[in-house]
Amino acid sequence: MCGLDTDGSELANANQANDCQGIAQVAERFGRPVRAAIESCCGPADLAQELVSGAGWSVDRAHPGYVQRRKPNSDKTDGQDARLRADWERVGYRPRLWLAPRSICALRHLLRYRLPLTQQRRAAQLRRRAVLREQRCRAREGLKAWTKAWEPWVRDTAELSEPGRWLAQQHWRELARLATTIRKGEKRLQRLTATDVPVQRWQQQPGIGPVTAWTLRAEIGPLDRFRTGKQRARFGGLNPRHVSSGQRPADAGLIRAANPAWRTVLMEAAHRLVRYDSWWQQFAQRLRAAGQAGSVVAAAVANRWMRRLHQEMNPPGGEWAAAGGPAR
């Protein structure tokens, strides 16, 4: 724990237990603290909340990676780290890190539980189709895969060898088990977000279902977390990566600084918006007419959609100010 005055003189720098009252007593020997900074991770996040609610402090959370990279020497001690954080807080330069509250963390945990289950389901579906393809089994014309009529055909009618039929049945049992588990997780997510206004309003938009709404709520968090729509789109990894040199402008795909699962949900939402929303259909048609590839069109739709959501979620004096979500 390190304390500085407004001139940068060190008032105290010593080890202190992670106790809210003890820290407040030591700091308040020198007067009422104006600002405080704390390194961001799981334990200090709880301590920071105690200092805010118990001691009434104003606490900022700093990214520990920035502290390590910007130290003047390679030695690392807690005293040096505390001194550097205190000085950054004093001059107003502190790389902040947002930490999700417990309600958002609970939503994220449930979504991260659901994600690998859906990946296992997709893998089981591919393996089952591979069995049919290897044994040259084709359904009659008009019978679409994964429909209610297609399942009995695979189990009873398809011309499979004995090992092939056994494998198809095992994959079918695995798919049934995964479907049951996924439904249980989704019911839990529905109960958790039953009174969440942003989730309810997002689902009213064309092409946006509960999974996309849950993911938006879990990843974005509070509606005022980002100042601009560009920041929100960049957080989703939807901004193009520029590799311009001199007079030669060029792009190199999308930036890589994003949660892959989060960006996947946004891209899937973009494809649905193009199918179900007339405005986005026209927007996509203009890009295709200009010669843009389908992947570029989907990324552009997702980028523009996130920026529009930011404007809808943060209108001056808008109806979402009290409800906590965007007006459509």
C-alpha cells in the first residue's frame, strides 16, 4: 500500500493486510483520500468493492499488465508497483480495466457452460453424417436432414452395415443427451434474465434470439461501458485491420483482439439480420453490388449493427436511461 500527496511526495509505503478497515485507518492518518487505484484481479476486485461501499472511497481498477510493462526497471516488488499505481492515479493516467459484477459473471459462467456442449453437439452431428456418407446412404428426394422424418429414416430405413447402424445409434443417443443438457442450461439462463430489460428488448429485434441477447448482455455489461459505437464494435473484433504503407492503403481482415466466441455470435447475428430485416438486406445488396465478398458483407453488417445499437442504447434522455436498454 502506497500513499502520495498532490506533489508526488511519498506518505506511506508498507505491507498491509487485505482488510478494508485497516487500509482506511492507515490512509486516513494523512487526511481523506481523494482517489485510489488497485490492481485488477479476482481478489482485489472484492476488496475494491468493500472500499467503495464500506469506506466511501473512489477506487479505480488498473490493468496489471500495463504496470509491469511501463516500469523503469526489470525488478518487481510490491512496493514499486504500488508506488507506480499511486503516481499514475495522482497525475490522472491510469489504464483502467472493467470487471464484471457478480450478476454478469453468473450469466457468463452459464454461457461458457453451454458453449462446449453446443460444440460437442455439432461434432456428433458431423460424425453421424460422415457414417452415412461413407456408406453411400442418401435419403429420398425431399427428405431434409435433421428433420423429424429424417431421424426414423436413419435409425430404421437407411442401408447401413451393422457396425454403421450401431455407430449411428450411438451418435443419436449422444445427441439426445446433449440436447437435454443444453435445454437445462437454457432454462437456467431464461430464469436468470427473466426480468432483465435489455435482454427482453434485444429479442424484439428481427433475427435476434435468446442466445444472442444473452451473449450481448454478458459481454457488453453496463450500457455506458463504451463511450462510442466504434469502441463497442472494436471490442467485438469487427473493425478492419489496416496495413497501409505510404500511399498504398490496404486491409488485412479483422482485428484479432476479441473473444472468438463473442465475435462468432455477432457474425451469426449479422447473417440473420440480412435474411429477416429489410434495411439490412438493402445494405448488404449495396455492398455486394460494389463487389464485396460475402464474408466482408457479414463483417460490415455486424460492425454497423453494433454501432447502431450503441446509438440506440445511449440516446440523450432516451427511454432506456431508466430501463437499462435501447429503444427500438
